[in-house]
Amino acid sequence: MEEINWSLLWPILALQLLLAVIGLLSLRRAEATRGPKWLWVIIILFGNVVGSIAYFVFGRKDM
């Protein structure tokens, strides 16, 4: 069994956590979104990096 190379994994994990936190904070402040907010929470949390990026691209409504 191979050992995990943490030096390569840490930046990806940090990016995922950072995007999720920023996405959730942005979602909390948003007055309106495209779709229900509860669904975007699930997408951001369980969609990893792609879920957070999807929220920023598709979920936010322009004011």
C-alpha cells in the first residue's frame, strides 16, 4: 500500500476549505440566488472545489 504524499495534498485541501468558507459566507449574505439556498449549501459542502466554483458561476444573482 502506498503512502499518501501530504506535501501535494495540503494545497488542494486548503483550497477546498477556503473556497467552501468563502462560498458559504457569500451565500449567507446574498439576498437572492438562482435556486434555493439550502440546495447551494449542499452543493458547496459536498461538491468539493467544483461545488464552490459552480455557486460563484451559476448560483449568484447579479444585483
